[in-house]
Amino acid sequence: MAPGRLAGITGFGHPCLDAPDVAEAHRFWSTAFNARVSDWIGDAACLMRIDEVRHELAVPKGGEPGLCHLDFQVAELDDVFRNGHFPTGPA
């Protein structure tokens, strides 16, 4: 296991979940979790919120359902570049 490092993360942004049918994913999240649309990006993606935050869930069109990415907030832009060269998968 690699040693830990300071990443400058200040908060969790949102998960991004691929969906073959974005409209159906919207129906699911809005019905099951009372999520509301913040933005539509054509028919290619739906950004949704559960409270006052602009969006807490992103659902873009993808071939298979699954995790696209996790969004984290950082203290400053340099934190992104400092951490960009570290591998993200198992060693």
C-alpha cells in the first residue's frame, strides 16, 4: 500500500453515474430520492440535486450503467496538478 499524501480535498462534490437511458435514470432518481433537475445537457446528461447544492449527482449517457467518476472539491487549482500524476488503480 502506498503512503498517504495531502491532496488538498476540502469536500465531496458528486458521483457521476453512466446510464444507457438518461431519461429513465432521471425518472428513477426523481421518484426514489426526490432529486430535482439542476441542468439538462441536451439529452446527453442530467445534473440533479437533492438539496440546495447546484448538483449532487451527474448522469451522462453511457453504454453501460456504472460509475463514471467522483468529483471532489479542492482548496486550490494547484492541488489538482500536484495529484494528477499519481496512479488511481491498484499497484
